[in-house]
Amino acid sequence: MSTLAAAPAPQAGSARITSWRLLVNNRLATAGLVLLGTILLLTALAPILPLPDPNATAPADRLKPVLTAGHLLGTDQLGRDILSRLLWGTRVSVAVGFAATFIAAGIGSAIGIVAGYAGGRIDNAMMRGIDMLMAFPYILLALAIVAALGPGLMNALYAIALVNIPFFARNVRGVTLGYAHREFVDAARLSGKGHLSIILTEVLPNVMPVIVITMSTTAGWMILETAGLSFLGLGAQPPQADLGSMLGEGRAQIFTAPHVSIVPGVMIFLIVISLNVLGDGIRDVLDPRLRSGALARPGPVTEVARDRTAPASTADDAVLVIEKLETGFRQGGEFIPAVRGVSLHVKPGKCLGLIGESGSGKSVTALSVMGLVASPPGVIRNGAVYVGNEDVLSMPETRLIAKRGSRVAYVFQDPLTTLHPMVAIGRQVEESIAAHQSISAADCRKKAIELLEKVGIPDARARSVHYPHQLSGGQRQRVGIAMALANDPEIIIADEPTTALDVTVQARILELLRDLQRERGMALLFITHDFGIVSEFCDRVAVMKDGEIVETGETRQVLADPQHAYTKRLIACVPELGTGARFLDRVATLFAEDKKEVA
Ligand code: ADP
Ligand code: MG
């Protein structure tokens, strides 16, 4: 027990560091961060740097080139120092751009959250208003606003903030809609919390990442828009410098003194590009799916370490042999094993139960068989998997993929997440058939309906056009089994296929699996955490704890004489009818003994 309790602690601690480390690991984002930091630091220091007055004209020094003594970046058409104007101008542009971002984010997100949370008529009214704002080309709208309010930096800021409100409102409303009716929000409502408090404590923290992501990706854009309005003479007014007005003023000298417009142009480019790569980096870090490893989509097959040791198969007459399998996950450059030295085998027509508590590594073992552990971060470090005497892990990718579903099929725990919600169940079964067999569409359809009948879907032909949400949990799992049977596999790996179902349905699904397995002579690797099921159902059993097999043998023998304390505990957890309170006493005693052992 001590290892179990200690294991999660360092992970929880490192999770917070990894957000920062992940951002720094992303080289582009780091470059953006450093560049942006340098620019912001320089502009912040503008008042104390030994710079000439940005607005002091000197007609005698007009259009001096770059690197003139006293004028590092030269002078403009009025003899003003470009470096000084650049730093002061960047200050203005960045301040206006960021201020507009915060205003747009604040107002837009508030509208989005209220609309998404309230729903119905309020949502409708608010969103139609936002739609109207979006229907105008935004730069035209900004121009119209500035024209109405009069040119000037503050008015440009309002205009840009206003035209960007819809982006925040739309994004945030979409996410809020997803949360507004989740169970934890309902629970908060039942506990008597008011609307404002629910919005602030339940909804806002969940939509915050979206707001931050939208801000980081639109800030650069808003700086660009500020520059655009100033370029057109509607933002900063002379003699005040900002990047857009400097660009606009330099336009007349573009051929005679190109540096006057190139310098602010390059600065705009640097700010926007650094904000964009940094924004992308922040988005990747805030997305928990991208946090666990590299910033990449999982490959089609689990990564296998090059220097893997592949022990030979020790059970020749088995259809599936796993030898000393070691699978784990890469987290921030470290390899964290989830399964260590697991060896099992299943003979044709037999059922092996793999039992262990949640998190013991059963699913990782099962998924490793066909290279289905997502990589990154998953890695198979050592060991071998033999399907019909062939090492699966050294097969070429295409060959391994061809074996999925045809020789080894899976049935997963939650059929609602494994079935496609938008495709009729008949079509989904047809797809599994068509993936491995080239038969005519009519035959395929016939076979799909036969399969659905076989797994006990009543009135299969009529039912085949139904969608997963129109079926009960048990029926959905039957469809999952039909898909697994589609290509007459030799091995079925069922990963807790009945855990999501209620007890009576569970019994029927188990019966179905057993009958089909016997009838077709398939091997079955049955994963569960319930010894009751194993004792009725499996010929042999392997007990798994903390990623290792602690005991294996004939089910009857293990039941009669369990060797490992953990096995005893799992067996004790199966209640018997009529034992009542004595059952709980028995479990409690075993747990107490276990604690003593550790101490
Ligand atoms: P179970 O026995 O309940 O099926 P699993 O095989 O799913 O357990 O998980 C075994 C261990 O592997 C757990 O400690 C889990 O935290 C870890 N694990 C599973 N998937 C991932 C992943 N994608 N990234 C990191 N760790 C994982
Ligand atoms: Mg599992």
C-alpha cells in the first residue's frame, strides 16, 4: 500500500511546473517570449534611456541614414530621431493594442458567458446583436466609428475594442453552452448558489483558458489594427508617434529614404510575430490533451524502444502470448512505467481473466497488444507480444494495422464513446466488415444485420438504421460486440465491457460473450476488477497490481488457495448472498492485516 500512496504525489507536484516547462520546451514560443520581453523592456525603459526628444524637429538633419553619429536609426523627414520615436511609438501602439484586447475580452466574455448561461431568449437577443456587429467588415466599422467620434488615439482604441467584441462573445458563449448544463453546475444550483456566484465560481474558471487563448491570439491582430488606423491618419495625431503613424509618414520617402518606413514596419512585424508564436505556445500549454508530452498528434502505432529486449515465446500452443511487457509514458523527458514485466498467454478457445483495481495497468497491457497506446506519450520499453507465433511489435506498421480487428478485436468499456454518434449502428458494423473484407455492399449489409441478430439486437433490420443515442446501454455494448466479431477474430480483448452497465444487463452481456466465444472457439482476454465475474467466466486468471502480475493460475485453484494477500482481498470483496454485515467485517479485517504487513 505504501507505494500506492506515495506514487501520485510527485506527479501532482510536477504538473504545475510542466506548464511553464512545456512553454519553454516549445522553442518557437520561447523565442517569441524572449523577443516580446526585450521589446517591452526597451519601451518601458524609454523615459530613462538617453534618447533625444521624439518630437524635436531639426530641419538641418533631415533624412539621415541609419547608423549616423547620434542617430542610431537615422532621422525622418523632419529631422526627428527615429530610434527615439520608435521606442516611444511602440509604447503607444502596444499600450493601445493591449488595452483594446482587455476591453474587448472583458466585455465580449461577459456577453458570451451571460448568453451561454442564460440561454433561450436572452441568448438569442444578445447573439443577434453580436451577429449584426459581425456582419460589417470590421475595418470599415472601425473607420466609421472613428469618423463619427473624430480621429484620435482614444477613439481608435474604442473602435478596435468594439469591433473585436464579437470574437470573444462567440467563442466564450460556445464554451459556456457546453458547461451551463453540466452536473456540477446543476449541483451548485441545488446547493442554493445564486446565478452570479455560479457564473463566477463554476463557469468562469472553466472558460478562462478559452478567454486567455483568444486574448493571446488576437492581441497581435489588435496592435496591427491600431497601426492600420494610425496609418490612415485616424489614430495617433501629429506630432505624437505610434508605429502606424510613423509608417504613414514614411510612405512619402519610401524610395528616397526607405529606412523611415522600414524601421517601424520591422517593429510591427516583430511584435505581431512574437505575440502569435507565444499565443500558440500558450494555447498548446493550456490544452490538457497537449500537456502530457510532445505537441503532436498520437501516431498510428505505439512507439517501441529501439533497444527493446524481445524474449522468445514460452507458450507455443497459445494464440496470444505477452512476454515481459514493459509499457510506460514519457513525461517531461522522464519514463514513467505503467506496466512492468507482464507475461501472460491465452490458449485458443479459452478465457483468461485479467483482474486488478483501477489504475493497475490492465488497459495499458491490453492496448499494448495491438500497439494502441497513444504515442506520444506512450512507449513500449521492453518485451514482446506474439499473436500466432509472430512478434507483433517488430511488424511493419501497415501489417500491424491490418491485424487490428481482423485477428485481434477489442470491446471497450463505454460503448457510447466508442460508437460514432452521427452514424447509424448498421453502417458502423458494415464499416468494420468493409475494413478487412472486400465484399459487395449488399453482402456487407446482409452480414451486418446477421451480426446484429447474432448479438441479440431485437428486430435487427429495423434497428440497424438507429443511432447510438436511440439504444440502451446494453444494446450499445451488443453493437460493440457485433463490431468486434465482424471479421471472425481469433482473439477478443474485452476491457471491462460490463462496468458501465447495470447488474442484470451485465449478466446478459457476459452470457452472450461466453456463448459466442465457445461457439467460435475464440480466445478471450477478459479484463475486469470483479472476482465474481472471473470465477464464473474464466478458465485462468492473472492478478495485476501496480503494473505487475502478482499471481496467475487456474481460476478454481486461485479461488481455493490464493497465494498473494492482494488476491485474497480481491476475492473477499465479492459479496455472498445472505452473509450481510459479516461480509464487511471480513473485508475490513483483511485490509487491517494488510496495513500491519506494510508497517
Ligand atoms: P486500469 O488498470 O484501470 O485499466 P490503466 O492501464 O488505464 O489502468 O492505467 C495504468 C497506469 O497508467 C495508471 O497509473 C495511469 O495513470 C497511467 N496512464 C494511463 N494512460 C496514461 C497516459 N495517457 N498518460 C500518462 N499516464 C497514463
Ligand atoms: Mg482500464
